[in-house]
Amino acid sequence: MTEEESFDLEALKAGDKRAFAALVDAYSPRLYRLALRMLGDPLEAEDVLQDTFLKAFRNLQSFEGRSKMGTWLYRIASNEALMRLRKRQPTIVSMDQDIETPDGSGLPSQFEDWCCLPEGEFMTAEAQEQLDRAIETLSPALRAAFVLRDLQGLSTKEASEALGISESALKTRLSRARLELREQLTAYFSERVQEHQDG
């Protein structure tokens, strides 16, 4: 039995507290990580987690099961996190605005080949901290796509459903996010490459 199949939708809709507690236990760690990666603040991530399950509980009757329960929860959590990001930055562009520029202007330009780095370099606490900082520089739209797809491990279909966008739009945002992150991290990993070559 898969995790998705283990939840009795009828029991959840009937207000079964044990069924809802099992749902909370199963998804809390992943939804918290999603919110933390998007917001960078543990307290706000906790608030998003609570708001997500509160909204899910209130709206269970309208959940028809056309998408997976997990995808539905990710969508609620993503929306909650994105609303908080928009409140922080009231002047950011619309989430629906096309992020592609016709002439390619604004696309990252500086890249470094990290092929020579030992795999362990990418797993250090310092490297993870650099990645977290870089993620925080992404626009909310790009950040959400990257976190859901690359960090939370959702499929393209699941991530696009969670964000309420097409799969092609998700792929576009993901590609742009990866490019921007690669540029953000170039200086850091360039130094690591040099250190390994000198050593």
C-alpha cells in the first residue's frame, strides 16, 4: 500500500481525528522543509505548516481526489509561503507574468565548470549554506519551482499541479532558477576549484 492509498478520504471528510493526525504526521516534515526553503525563517515555516493543515481541514469537503492528497497539500503550503514572500516584497512582479525575455537579457552569464570538485564539496555544511543564501535571491516564482522540483523531489507534473501552472511553465521556471543559482554559486565554487588545484 502506498502512502497516498493509506489515507481514507471518507474518514478524513467525516472528521476522523486519527485519520487527520496520520495525515499531519506523514506530511509535516516535507511541508515544513518546503516552507523553510522558501522563506528561510523557521518561525514563518512553522506558521505556514499550521496554516496549511488548518486550511486543508477546513476545505477537505471540497477536495475531490482528482490530484494526489500530497500534491494538494503542497499547493496549499506553496500558496501560503508565496503570500508571505509577496508581503515582504510588495513590488515584485506578478506570479503570472512571463519570466522569459525575448532577447534573453537578464539571463545569467558567468559560469564555472565544477567537474573537478570532489563530490564531498557539494555536501559540506558551508556549501549547503551558500545554496540556501542563493535560493533566497530567487524570485518567489523561481524559488517555488526549484524547491518543489529539485529539493522536495516532486515530479514535473506534481510540481506544476502544486503551483497551478502548466508543465512547460514549470520547466521554464526551473531552468531559469537553475541558471541563476549556478551563477550565484560560481564565485564560491571557483574558489574551491582553485584550492583543489593548488593543493
